[in-house]
Amino acid sequence: MEERSGDHFRKRLYDVIFLSDTPSGRAFDLILIGLIVLSIISVSIESVSGLPPVIYDITRWAEWILTGLFTLEYLARIISLRKPWPYISSFFGVVDLLALLPTYLALVFSGSHYLIVIRGFRLLRIFRILKLFRFMGEANVLYNAIRASLPKIVVFLITILNTAIISGTILYLIEGAESGFTSIPRSIYWAIVTMTTVGYGDISPVTPLGQAVASLIMILGYAILAVPTGIVSVELAHAQSQKKQTFSCPACSTQGHDLDARYCKHCGHELERSSESI
């Protein structure tokens, strides 16, 4: 009887935490989003110097209260799952853990010479903003598009790197140290800045030949900007077309399930179907 009661409690807890198509699930998501936003605001205010001391006291108290609530949320997610390890090792599970550790680690490093370390740990609380990804349905589509584009983008970046090396070397030979091109690495830096159309202006060619080569690199830069955008756009359109044919597990975020699948192929938990997937 106790085991059945425990299973019922776990099922109710799972429905509230992981399912967003119920009134309690939607309310839980909205409350969690509000807490995340409050945490980000608290971290941002704490990084501002010159405020009245009472403001920093309020942000510290708010941080501990929010950390306690996020800790309860993290433990509740683990309790609600029969096999919690897929969630713990998933992207969202790691993010949830990173959102908790900085505040607790600050208690361990309490010595005055560790103040810089403590500040670094506390700044890591900004990772809580990644928890918002869980509530963005389109985030998975964008993630899939970027992941599918990665091999092409890597090849593209290697090509651009080779172009920057060749261009920088040519300008180093043409201009020399008199124009600021004191070394090949510094010339490559100029080529990268020029190709990306950033144009800091700290180095610039002065000879007619160097300016002619620089003009070609600038024109090439406009074409370069369009290539990765086109690659991702194509994959994004493909991922969007596949959105109605795939859905993710609310526990471990695994995707690519069959249309008639009822349970996750990775962790075995019941799948949450949206109206688009049915």
C-alpha cells in the first residue's frame, strides 16, 4: 500500500514538473520562469558597484532564498523519476546543477584570500538563464539546425582561416613594419578584422598595392558573412519541417522518437505529445 502511495505521489510530482499541458504544470513553469528572472536580476544588481549596502544585503538574502527553491526543484525532479540518471546527465540536468553549486561553493571558500574565487563562483549563477531554454519550444529546432550545420560550418571556418593566413602574409610582405604589419600573426589579425567587416582601424595599408589587396579582402568579407547564414537557414528550414514528426522526452530531452512512440527510447519515460505531434 505504501509503495502504491509512493508511486502515486511520484506520478503526480512528475506531471507537475515535467508536463506543461496541465494547469498545475503550466503554473509550475510560470513560477519557475519568474524565479529564474528574479535570480538573473539579483546577480546583475550585485555586480553593480556603488549601491547602498542595504541593496547588497537584499540581493544576498534573495540569492539564498532562490537557491533553496532551486535546490528543492532539482531534488523534486530526481525524486519524480524512477531512473533519474538520464536527467542528471542530460544538458538540462547539468544546467540545473550548475545553477546551484556556485552559492554552496562560496560557503566552502570562506578565507579572505579566496575572495576572487568566490566572486567567480557567484558569477556562475548567470547559468540559470540557460534554464529558460526548457520553456522555449523553438529552441530545440534551432539547436538541431545548428548541430546539423556544424560539419559544413567547420569546413567553412577552416577555409576562412586559410584565407586569413594567406591574406595576412601577403600584406605583411607588401606593407612591412613601417605600416604596422610588424609580424605575420599581427597581419593575420588585420585580415580577420577586415574580412569580418569589423574594421578597428588600428592597422591599415598605405601603399597602393596593399590597398588594392585590402579592397579585395573587404569585398570577400561580405560574401563570407552570407555563407554561414545560408547554411544555418537551410538546416533551420529542414528542422522546422521535421518539427511535426519529432518530439522530445520531457525527462532527458532525447529527440527523434517514432510518431507512435509512447515512451522514451533512451530513459523509458512517458512522452509528452504536443498538438502538433498528434
